[in-house]
Amino acid sequence: MAQVEFSEVTKEFAGGVRAVENLNLRIDDGEFVVFVGPSGCGKTTALRMTAGLEAISEGTISIGDRVVNDVPSSKRDIAMVFQNYALYPHMSVFENMAFGLQQQRLSKREIERRVRDIAQLLELDQYLSRKPRALSGGQRQRVAMGRAIVREPAVFLMDEPLSNLDAKLRVQMRAEIRGLQREIGTTTIYVTHDQVEAMTMGDRVAVLRNGVLQQVATPHVLYHRPTNVFVAEFIGSPAMNLFEVPVDHGRELVLDSSERMPAPAWAVDQLSGR
Amino acid sequence: MTSPLWIGRYRSAFAVVVSAIFAAPLYLALVNVFKPADAIRAHPLALPLHDFTTANVAGAAQLSLVQHGLKTSLIITVGSLLLMVPLSAMAAYYVSRWDSKVARLLMLFFLFGLMLPPQVVLIPTTVILRHLHLMFTYWGVILNFAAYYLPFGVFVFSGFLRSVSRELDEAGAIDGASSLKIFWRIIFPLMRPATASVIVVTALWTWNDFLSPLIILGAAHGVTITTGIYLAIGTYSIDYGQEFGVMFLASLPVLALFLFLQRYFVSGLTGGATKG
């Protein structure tokens, strides 16, 4: 159990591409936060920095109360679900799930117990001796989840875990992952480019664009009060209609010569505050 | 592109002729293994139909030169492989996974080693081995082979590694494994096709090599099967039956190894060429 804090985090790749720019974000213990944005927005880079798979150029990331900038992945107490699952192809489902536990030098009996418990939870019990190649896409996805859960890490990191599933299964797994996370209560960062996934799963959603955090809020707030045009256009399906209107006296929207509409209260505040 | 019919016919005739040229020595070697010496002289091309005998093989197996040679060749080949396969696999893992100047320079260095003909480095090698007091020892020959074929191993393994997803390394790291453990538990088992190819090819080269064991081991200090054949020809007049028996025994182990590993072989050599 741990909170995760990004503090002025910047990632600059060789050649000067800045994938993440001055990211500040605090994720509370047990919270499910979704990073969403178009491809190339820096969401996966932010996740990989948290995982220790990319170096942090500037700023700090802390997990729990510990700054992890110089802590290798293996010591960060995190688990990650990869887009392509990255299951070990030559190991059975059981061995895949047990591998992380073996690195922690747990007893054989303890490993056996924990793997079986999680396998049961994910309805994988009858597949424990199979190799990944003998599993369907959905089952592989479950094994990848199981491998993460069984370790009982402080933080789950998920990198578009559902994007390789068919549409129906994706919707089902969406609910299932969210349910599991609530049950276990582990802090989770979930990366996706699918705004429906983001809006249905996240306690809070962080919208990124070109490496810059645009807004982080609950789905409800994000939908009703986007901070800028980019967020407004990105969230919602079908997309929001946008057009310019003149504002009269700072409180009335002029739709055409005969029709006017009072501006919503929050907009009035924003306009007068300017 | 269509070609006239007669070219098609010539083409298959041409293929048959070329195949026959390649197969002829093999055919001669195989049929004469099982014929008595006088029959070999009289009818070298005939099949061993009514005079079939295993006496040549049995006789050759009795020769101490052959027994000793097979044993020495086995020690040297297995020793070289045990040293060279893990080292080249690990070197390839470093060179192809770590993106640094050192790694790139090492790769160039290995590629350079791949281009050196063995005869060029043989004399310098003997100088080094003499300083290490390893001339005329098994270790000397083994180290010579392991070092000389290391670049080949690195080349095949690093080609194959391109088809092994980096996400597996990352998953291993997040699961808490050290680099060494990631390599041995996750990456190396997945390179089995490449390992099989490296083993077969390197075993064939070390087994069949004549010059290195002749010079480094020295005929007076020990014979491999290849230098053994050479000595056998000189020592015992020309007993064709025995010669064929010896050659048969000399090629059997590598052939067996190839048959044992051949299902991995082709995929190992071409692995990494395209994304699987």
C-alpha cells in the first residue's frame, strides 16, 4: 500500500525530445488513476519512469515515502501488466505467476498457496500447467493480471492492458479489473488511449497532451468542467460540439439576433475573474 | 516471366547432375565402409550386396589411434562448447541489449574476429599458449577453439536476440530478478534454436579441425580423430577397408549430433531475420 507522487518530473530523450514536461501529480493510497491522451502524449513514458524502465531526467518520483529515482525496478515493489502481456513463453501459467515470488525467496509452500489462491480468484485453476501459447487472448490477459496480483505489490502499473482484446471481452475485463482493484485496494496507475476506458475505470483521470498534464479530475468533473478546449474535445463520445459565441455584459451568451442564453455560473466567474 | 519448356527440362537435368556431383564422394564413402578391402579395389562403385561386412568398422574400432583419437576429440569438442556457448550467449546479450559505446565497440570487435582466418592467428596463439604453459595440453586446444569461435556464437545469438521481446527482460526486472537471473531463467531458454545451431556448427568445426590440434596438441602428445586419420594413413600401408572404417567412425558423432538437434537448426540460423 502506498501513494505515488510525481514532483516536477521531466523526461528528455536523447535528441532533445521532451516526452514528459514538469509533471506534478499525487496519487493517493488505494486510488485508481488513469493516464489518458492521444498516442505520443507521454502517458506510457510517465508509467515506465514509475516502473524504473526509463530514467527520470528531472524531478522526483516517490512511491510510499521513498524517492525511487535511483532504485532499480526490481526493488521498487511494483508490478506491471504489459500491453502484450510479456508472459514468459517457456514457463507454465503456474511458473509465470510463481517467478516473482521465487525472487522474493518465499517458501515453496507459500508460493504454491498464493499462486493457487489468485488462480482461483481469476478462474485460472484448470490452466496452471499450460504454456501461454495454449491460452486464448483473454486467458493470457488474466495470467498477466494474476502475475501482478500474486506479488502483492505496493503499486500496480498497467500499460494498455486491454488493447489486444476483442471489443466484447474488453468491456467485460474493464469491469473485472476495476472490481479486483477495489477488492485488493492496491494503488493503480492505468494507461490507455481509450477515453471510454478512462472514464469508466478511473477514480481520477489525468489527461495528457504533448507531455503536459492538461487536467486531472474525477470523470464527472472532467466531463462537465473541462479546463480547456483540448480536454473538452478529447473527452466524451460522440465528441462535444464547439463553437464561438459573443458574450454580452459578461453574463449572456448571444446565440443569434433573437436568442440569448444565460451563461452558466462557473463561466461567469471565470469570465469576470479574467 | 515464363521460360520455354526446354529450359525447364534442362534445368531439372542440371539440378540432377549437380546433386550427383555432391553426392558421389558421400556415396563412395558409404558403400565402401561395408565392403572387404579387395572388393573396394576391384569395384569401388558397387553396392555391398553379397559381400556385406562390418569388419572394417570393427577393425577400425580396435585401433588404439582411433580409440584415443575419438576420446581426445570428444574432450576437446565438449570442452570448447561448454566454454564457448555460455560465454558467447552472455556476450551477445550484453552487446545487443545495452545501448552504449562500449557495447557497440565490442560488437565491432567480435565482427572483426569473425573475419580472421584461423591460420592467421594460429602462430600468435601458440606464442600466447606457450607463455601460459598451455602448449601441448587439452586446455590449450580448448581455449584456442573457444576463443576463435566466440565471435561466431555472438553473431548468431545476437541475431536471434532481436526476435526476443525486450518486454520479457522488463517483466523479469519488475518481477525482481537480477540481470544474470533474467538471462539464465528467461532469455537463454528462449534462445534454444540459436543454441542448437551454434552447438552443431561449432562442434562440426572443432571436431573436423586438423591444423589447430596438430600444432597445439602436437602429434607426440595426443591425437584427435582427424590427426589420427592422418597418422593412420602414414603408419599402416594402405588398407582401404580400415581407412573407410576409420572415416566412418570419425564422422558418426557429428552426424548423430546434427540429427539430434536438426529440428532446431534451421530456425536458429534464420531466427531474427524476420519478426516472428
